[in-house]
Amino acid sequence: MCGGATLLAFASSTQAPPGKAALGVIAALGAGILWGTMYIPYRKAYLTGMNPLSFITFFTVGELATMTVLALSYRGAVPLWHEIVGARTVLFWLMLGGFVWVIGDLFQQYAAKYVGISRGVPLSNTNQLWGLLWGILVFHELQGGSQRVYAEVIGGSILMALGAVAIALSSATSREHSRWQDAAEREGKRYGIADGYVRASMEGREFEGGLSRRSFIDWLLVGGVTAIFVAVAAMARLPRFDLNLTWAAAVSAAMLFLLVGCGIALWRTTRFS
């Protein structure tokens, strides 16, 4: 997978402004370092039995707060507000992208919980393959490119796919499972969490009582978020760009088919526990 990513990096560097490709590589390496440390709280949360729905809710709040502070620090409140108002016709599409990202990240959280970070995270990063399909077939991004660029992009994606297949076929041994259980027991004792709760969570089942009823605050949050989406959708305008509608429909249908299939399988096995 690393080799495939390297080929894709070489292909991308040919499209960068002169002298800027190295800056992009440095930025990517910096992102990799930070994302690597991000999996420490993942492991802590799931060893102690935290539900991915709860984890990603708090995780997303942390992201929003961090980006708000950074944006205000770099741009200032008034310029930032002017930029948001100026981009009001595309806010819906940005929020829709965020909505899809959160759903995908939720699946990644379940993957990290049930097959571990070393398997779940690399497998979820096969989004590169979907990006390849959208970029080449739908948005015509490589039109006019040389054969070398096509070979690097397609070859890199195929290498990443082969790496993902190898990871998916690696099965966990009984020794690995016992290490997980020992670590979960140790973390549970450290934070004073009931052993039964931790074990139930690792096995994908509810612990004593099941799901709680929705409160007024729950419905208030859902209603508020829905109202925001409706408001920005009313201001949205369809962006103009060249795309292949036939391939867009085909790729969308394939993604929805897999999404529904994976969602049903996960629900039957874990009830989203």
C-alpha cells in the first residue's frame, strides 16, 4: 500500500506548480504523523468499551472546535464571516460532503473496534480506489495526460488494492484475541469500568438494559441539524462542471449497494453496539 501511495505521489507532483511539489509532500508527511497519533485515543476508547456512535460524536465536536479556533486565529471573525457569506451557494455541498464523511468514518470506527487498527484503518483507506473511479471516469481528471501518468495512477491504486486484500485475508490468532482481552481488562481496571460492560462491548452486544429512550435534547439536536441543512440547501446552487452522468450513476449505484450491504451485515452482527 505504501508503494502504491508513492506512485500516486509521483503522478500528483507533475500537476503541482513549479517548486511547490516538495511543500505538498512535507505537508502530507506532517498529516501522516498527526493521524498516526490519532489512533491512540481510538485504542483507548474501544478497549474500555466505548460505542463508536458516542466516540465519533465527541470526536467530531473536537474537530469542529479545533477548526473554528484555527480559522478565527488565522482569518479573524469578520473576514471569516464574509468568506462564509460569499460561499453560501456552495455551503450545502460542503456540508453534504461532511455528512458522507462522518458516515464513512463511523464504519471505520467499527472496523477499528472489531478487527483492530492495524487491519481496519488500512482497509478503510481503500477510499483511494473509489477516488480513482470518480476522478478518471466521472470527472475526466486525467484527460490529456501521458501514458506514464496513467500508469502511475492506475498502477499505484492497484498496488494499494493488493495490499488491502493481503490485510483483509490476515486472520487473528487465538493469542492475539487473548492479548486484546488482557489489554481490555487492564484498561477497565485503570478507569474503573465494569468488566461485564467491557466484555459485552468487545463481543458486539448490549450490556444490561439495551438502548435508552430518546430524550428531548436528542430530538432538539436532530431538529436543529436538520433545519441547518434545509436552510443551506435553500441557498444552494448546482455547480457547473463537466462530468459523465452515466459513470456517475454507475459508481453511485455500486457505492450505495455496498453501503447498504455492509450496513445490514454490521447491524445483524452487532446491532451497532
